[in-house]
Amino acid sequence: MIPAEFEYVAPTSLDEAVSALSRAGEEAKVIAGGQSLMPVLRLRLAAPTTLIDLGRVPDLRGVREDGDTLVIGATTTHHELLHDPLVAQHARLLAEATATVADPQIRHRGTLGGALVHADPAGDLAAPALALDAELVVVGPSGRRSIAAADFFEDYFTTAVQPGEILAEIRIPKHTGWAARYEKFHRAAQQWSIVGVAATVDVDGGTIRQAKVALTNMASVPIRARGVEDALVGQSATADTIRAAAEHATDGTDPMTDGNADAEYRSHLAQVLTRRAVTTATGI
């Protein structure tokens, strides 16, 4: 199908983009890579009066260091994340998850910020952002504000970004030297996750000093597996320890039942994939 008619705006700075969004009002849409928005427009599930393209705003793209924090521009593509040495060194979990997103064509166009703002509970990048304690910086008419990943995702396809605001950057505390693994289960190649597990661990001398685990598609938003984390920290990195910890993967979850899987099956997958992810990350 063909999208409904709209005005197209291509600002060259973030200030211009915020001003354009403010003028256009709530009927406007912001587009980055367009891999989620364009199908919606073509099906006319959305019919914005104005489309604001962030592709020509250079300040929204790239990866840099800021002390103990990794700063990633919102329009940085999946392909760029996969090949960036800073991401590989300081946020390996994000690279692990990004490698599972769709196919190379999608990864060349899709962006980290676009994926996070889209907030699909089956999306693969929200759980790593949550596990890595990311902060998401949005800019609007009232200035800049930071939102913790734990507060950013509010419900299905719903975030804390307010009308008139644009996601500008993602700030991730450096997890240098942490091992990581993202495990997902899907029915066919390149499909959305039925369940995914993002795990990153700090292991020293065979002991798990710190562990962060988050789940994809086990609730309407990504969710931290706190029970798993608590069961791992301070313990020896053994198969028995990991197996027992993985039994807590479903604590506090609210898995859905749909055409892909029922809630009981998703709960089983969460435990299995958690065990796999932590086992692979610890290298046992």
C-alpha cells in the first residue's frame, strides 16, 4: 500500500528537529532508520501529518566515551554498533544482542534509538539496555532529561518519551571485561523473539562477582531477572549454581499467550535460555 500524504522535514541539527516537532504537534512522527515505522505507514496504521527525518542530524550518530560511560547516538545503526570497538570492549552484551537482529539489510538501516523508542516487547535491544543500566537522554522544548532504562519502557509500544521530545543518546556505564551472552528463541530465522535472555557477568577467579540478567518478551516491557542475579552473585561459576539460579528466571514475570506460544511454554523457555546464556557467558 501507499502511505497517506504527509509533509516531509529533514532538519540538520537536533535543535531544528525539536523545533520542527514542536511546530508539527502530536500528529507528527519522527523517523530514523524507518525499519519499524515504514511498514506501519504503508499499512496506514499511522497517518502522520508531518514526518521528521533525523538522518541528517550528525550529532545523533556515533559512539564515544565520556569517562566511565559509553555514549551512543540514537541514530547509530545496528551495523555500526556491531563493528564499533568501543561497544565490543565496554558493552559486549549490546553487541551480542545486536548481532541477532533481523538480517544485514535491516541492520544497515535500523537504529538503536529507533528500536528502543518503538518498544516492541519482542524487540531484542531493550533487554540489553535494561541489563546494562542504560540511561536514555531525551531532548524537548523544555531541555534535556535522562530516563533510566527501568523507567523508560512503560507498556506495549509505550515509553516515557513525552510529546515534543526526541531520544538523543543512550548512555551506558562501561562493563569493561564483563562476559556476555544474548540467547533468543524464535520460530524462523529473522523473526521476533518468542523469548530472549540478555546476560552479562563479572567473573573473577571462578566466582561470579556481579551478574545482570534481563528478559525479552516475558512481560509487556523488558524485565530484570533479579532472582537469577541474586542467586548468582558471590557463587562459584558452576553448572549446578547456574541451573539453580535459572529456576528463578520467571519470578515476577507476566508472559503472554498468543499464536506463537502460551505463557507456560514461554516460562519454560525463559529458564532454559537463562541457563544457556549464563553458562556461555561464564565459559563453563
